[in-house]
Amino acid sequence: MKRARIPEPYKIKMVEHIRLLPPEARRQAIQEAGYNTFLFRSEDVFIDLLTDSGTSAMSDRQWSALMVGDEAYAGARSFYRLEEAVREIYGFPYLVPTHQGRAAEHITAQLRIKPGQFVPMNMYFTTTREHLERAGGVFFDCIIDEAHDPQARHPFKGNVDLEKLDRLVREHGPDSIAFLWLAPCVNMAGGQPFSMANLREVARWAKDQNIPIILDATRAVENCYFIKVREEGYEDKPIKEIPLEMMSYAESITMSAKKDNLVNIGGFIATRNQDFFQAARATVVVFEGLHTYGGLAGRDMEAMAVGMREMVDDAYIESRVEQVQRFGQALLEAGIPIVEPVGGHAVFIDAKRFLPHLSQDVFPAQALAAEIYLEGGVRSMERGVVSAGRDPKTGKHRYPKLELVRLTIPRRVYTDSHLAYVVDVCRGVYERRDGIRGLEMVYEPPQLRFFQARFQPL
Ligand code: PLI
């Protein structure tokens, strides 16, 4: 007899009710939201796959840790507990907490980028590129070409192409590069990991050039799971050992704790560079709060320290990433075109193949996200031309090769039957795809436009 797969290593202690609005109310809700899924009231959403950021279900141990939060303004016990967890899990001696990831990015960009310097990244992330450009930096994409092809089945599409970095250094010299800002499980590429071998090679190259590596470690542990299951030599290692090796190649990390760390708010900078630590501490007090809380309550830091230890439990991380894999497989079996291989935190629908009759000028992924909501109350997110924004030099739209809708899976929140429903919803939209029209943008904020832009149907 075939045994059922090993289920989730937790059971449900508390529930939150959700409801599906009738079709006419959904139509009204999407109109009021200007066809932008960021502008819904969450009550109007049935299954919320907007993001995995800050949407995790905390454990009983995290909730109880909230109660022992030390809310002292300075030197809170909770800070020292978080510092200890960061040392144990990530291996960095120095910690500067921030209220979330983009605050860590802001401080890092302001302190580490001189105007005109290049900042190579393995593809871009919206807030990271915004902060590096605000600091006068120039974004340089050094990811392998396969990452821009939704159908390329490379196991490590987050890898860096050293040829591209070499060319940059040959043309401009190593001093033109502020640092390499590399992300595990590259979000905009579809949640694609890099391999440890690639990072090791990049680190060797960067050391020779005297260029530091700063990792955006937001989804590092999910990347480590892919290393464990896809890269030779890691299959028998406990997951907890892999982030320590990954971090050993980095000088510092910026972190949104709202993902891997299983908390609803939080971020930090961690580093082994004492000068950077001192400068970041001096800056965090201006923008965030004192250096022992950085915009967080003591209880937030307690929950984060517990979440950090839970995320490196082998049974947890396997169940987390494998749920996303099963969901992607089910969408493929339903004939839906998605980015392959399936990433760590989300499944990305390829809007170019889903809606081949729409050009990028009419925002196909934005239109598709609206249709998925109309079909079944499922909230997703555009990750295409709207998210890519405008080129700061020319003011023109940037047209990314990837025009995607992200169905993002919050951690420990939805069951496989919720996700089976989402597959049915996507199948329903796919069956009527030929009748889907594009959108016109009627309002556009000057930065990070995808959050608040408004649209109307053409
Ligand atoms: O949302 P923040 O400010 O805590 O973190 C910003 C941030 C930085 N890096 C990466 C790779 C992210 O994915 C990220 C935030 N991501 C969001 C909100 C998301 O929905 O993917």
C-alpha cells in the first residue's frame, strides 16, 4: 500500500473566517480598486495570495514570546535575544534592527553607494532598486540569461553570470562598483534560487576585485532548501547548516524578516563589517528608532527570534517549499502557463503566454490579476511592466521580458484544498482567455507605481 505523503508538521489552533463575495460585488470591488489588487479592502478577498510578506501564521511559541517582550527604550532584553538568534542562524556578529526590509535597504544604500557607482544585482527587486537609485547608484543586472526566460528549466535560475560582471569591471574598473547586492530565491525571476557553487565562485571573484557582497537574505532559507534537494553534497546536511555557509560568503545582509522569519513585521541589517555597523547604528536612530529596537517593539523582536529558529526546522522548510511545488504542478496539469521550475514562495503565471493577444502596453499581467479576482475572489499581484516602473533617465516604461502574475503562498496559512480551489479559478479564467481585454493606466504615482496606480478597462 502506498503511504500518504508526510503532512504539515503542525496543526491548526485558531482560525480566521473568510468569505467569497458574490460576482456582482466582486465586480464592484475591482472597479473601486482601480483594477489594482493592492487597493482592495482585504475583506473583499476570499483567498489572499497577494504576498508572502508579513502574512505568515505565527506559532503558539511565537505568540507566547510576545508576552515576554521587553519594551524598554534602550538595551531591551529582547534585542539581545534577537542578536543571539542572528549570530546562531546567520552567523553575523553585528545586528541593526529596522521596522522592515526596505528600511534596511534605505540605510545600506545611503551609506554604501556613491553617486554614479554601479550596483550589480541578480535581477532587480522593486524597493531595492528604488533605494539604490535614490542613493545615485546605477542598477546592473548580472543574472544568467535563463532567468529572463519563463520556460528555461535551469535548476538555479538565480545564478550570477560572472561574464557579465567581468565585462563591467573591464569597462569601468572595480572601483565603479559599490558592492554586489545579491538575492537568494530571486523574487522577480519567479522565486528562483542560486546554487552554493555559483555563490562560492562569485565570492572568489569579488574577493579578488575587492568588491563586497551584500545579500538580500529575505528568502535565504527557502533557497537553502533548494540547495539541499538539488545540489550535490548538501542532501544529507540539516537545513540549519546551509545558511551559515551561504552567509560566510557575504560581508553583510539586508533582511525583510516578514518572509523567512515567520513574523508579521520586522527587518534588519546584519554584518561582520564593524565600520558599516557603526555607521548603520548612527543612521538608524535618525530614521527608525534607537539601535536596540530600530522601529520594532520588544515583542516583535522576541517573535522574530523564535521564528528564526522555527524556519530552520527541516520538517517545516520541506513542507513550506513542497506545498508551493505541488501547487505549481497542479496549475501545469490544468494547462496554465507558468514560470518553470516552480520557485520557493510563489507560482508565477506567464501572462504573455496566457494572453498572447495583449501587448505589454496594455498591462496583460495587471489585467489577468483582475480577472483572477473576478473569477473567484483570489488576490494575486502583477509582476511585469507596471512593477518594473520607468527608466529614471528616459522616463519611459521599462519592458521586462517577464510579464507575470504572482500567486504567492503565505507560510502555514492555506491548506492544499484552498490551493486546489485557486487552480480551478485559474482554469476558469484560462477557458475564457480570448475575451480578456487590456487596461489603460489612469493614475501613476512617481515611485513604486504598482502599489497605487489605477487602471480602467480598454
Ligand atoms: O517589504 P519589506 O520592506 O519588508 O522588504 C522589502 C523586500 C526586500 N527584498 C525582497 C526580495 C523582497 O521580496 C521584499 C519585499 N517583498 C514583498 C513585499 C513581496 O510581496 O514580495
